[in-house]
Amino acid sequence: MRRDRCTSPYREDESGHESGHESGCDTGHDTGYDDGSASRVEGYLLAHTHREQARREAEDLCARMPWLTTAQAEDVTAHYLRRRMDLTRQILLATTERAGQLREEYETRYAALRRSLLRRHAACACALLACAGLGTLASAFFR
């Protein structure tokens, strides 16, 4: 059974900026790209979009507090961004983990259904061969 492993697209480097996927998500589809590059690009774009949205929200929050100094507003923005990105990372990791669990459950159920179907087809084929054999034997006996 193949087990896909996806990492969160939110990985901060030393400067606090996000980078894309470390290993990407293996979807099993041949995209023509090298191993996981499309997933890394997708992860980077998703991380960038979420970070920019969080930055806009932080700036809107600071705009509603005109008494903050510039340094205080920058601190609030930085704190909000860190908290928001941590929360988003946790949510994505939990979603990825649950998707893996569902995939395993689905694959287990699918394998059981395939085995059951194979047994039923084998039983039907045996019954048809037995009937055909009996029909041939009966026709030879009554000649």
C-alpha cells in the first residue's frame, strides 16, 4: 500500500519568511515535472497567499488602533502574523493527517471489496462451468 506524505507549506527560514514544501505531496500523477516540484510551487503560492492575507488583516487591526506607535504597530503585526501562520500550519497538518487516515480507511475497504468481488466472480464461474459440464454430461447420457 502506497502512503503519501505531505508536509505543510509553511516552513519559516532563519529570517522568518515562509518557503514552500520541503518534499511536496506525491499525488501519483505524472505531471512531467521532476519529483514534487509542482507541489512545492503550489505550496509556496498557498503560503504566500495566506501570509499576505494575514498581513492585510494585521494592518487593518492596527489601523483601528490609532494610538499605537509605528514600532508598536509593527510588533502587533509581527505577533499577529506569527500566531496566524502557526494556527494555519496546525490546521493544515491536522487536515493532512486526517486525509492520510481517510486514504488508509478507503484503501482497506476498497481492497476488501475487491477480494469479495473476486470471490463472487470465481463462485459464479465455477457454477457456470459446473452447469455446462452437467449439461454436456446429460446430453451425452441421453443420446
